[in-house]
Amino acid sequence: MQPGEFLVVDQFFDRTKGRLSTFFGNGVVAHVTFDKPTCAQLSAVLADACVSSAVPVHRKGTYICMEGPQFSTLAEANFHRAMKFDVIGMTNVTEAKLAREAEICYATIAMITDYDCWHPEHDSVTVSTIVAMLNQNASNAQNVVREAVKTMPAERKCNCGSALKHAIITDPRVIPGKTKRNLAAVLGKYLP
């Protein structure tokens, strides 16, 4: 993938270590399925919006999420390429996990900004390089979002809105009251 192209991510690989990526704990256990971590319906809307906006887009690919804030070493970049990961970033996987637990449709567009440090004909990645490409992509991103909003279906036909239906392990009667209050927005419809 080349700088300036967009990728509608459909898979994640998590290499983070110290991030909270769940709403649960504190007296409640729930395990949501995460084999398909993005909403297929919303992802299709975004990919189609890219096409309508004449933005080069890849409709699927794997995002590897690294801890950061440092960029990859050359050894890490070569490993990521050998594993056939498509893009690397420092944010999206935690968002995707929390969105699934909250039963929110989630999709993401990765805007390709650089080749990481692996490409022999390009300098190592720098913040100024990334910011310059992000600025170049900003107009495309605005057009894509504008088009996506116009074409968003009125009703969702995905299963995102029922991700917790069979995921809550803890008997709702023994979930602490404080936890129930704190998670009311997420768990409310499943609690007595």
C-alpha cells in the first residue's frame, strides 16, 4: 500500500501491553466474540464512500496495533511485513474492542502515510513526514466522511447491536450495584 491510499480495516493484531481494553471486571465477566472486529455493513459504506470520492481504497486488510509512542525498529518493521500485516498504528484496536462490548457499529479507515522504516528508497518515518501526508489526506477524508453520512442506511442489518446477548458470564443478580450503575449504558438492557 502506498502513501495517500486508504484502507478499510477488517482485522486487527494487538501488540499492546498496558491498555485497558474492556469495560468489564469489578464483579462482572463478559466475553464478546471478536473474530470479525469491525462492522461489515459500516465498513462497506466507508469503502463505497472512498470509491465515490475517487480515493484509492483497499476494502480489507490487517491493522497491527503497537504500543508506541516510538516508531518501529527495522527488525519489527521487517517482521510485520513477513507476517503480512497491511498497516501499523498505535490506536485502533482498543477502540474496536470497546465498541464491540458497547454494541456499537465500528469501522475504521487507515490513511496510509508512510512505509514505516523498511523501504530502502524512503527515509525513516518522522513526525513531519506523517503530518505532511495527513494534511494531504485531510481533504480526502472529509469527502469520504461526507459521502458516507449521505449514504448511511437508516437501519443496521448487522449483529453489532447484540454482541453482549450471550457474552455475559456473571449472573446479573450478583453483579455489584456500583458496577451496574457504572456500566448501565453498556449492560442496562441485559440487567433486571
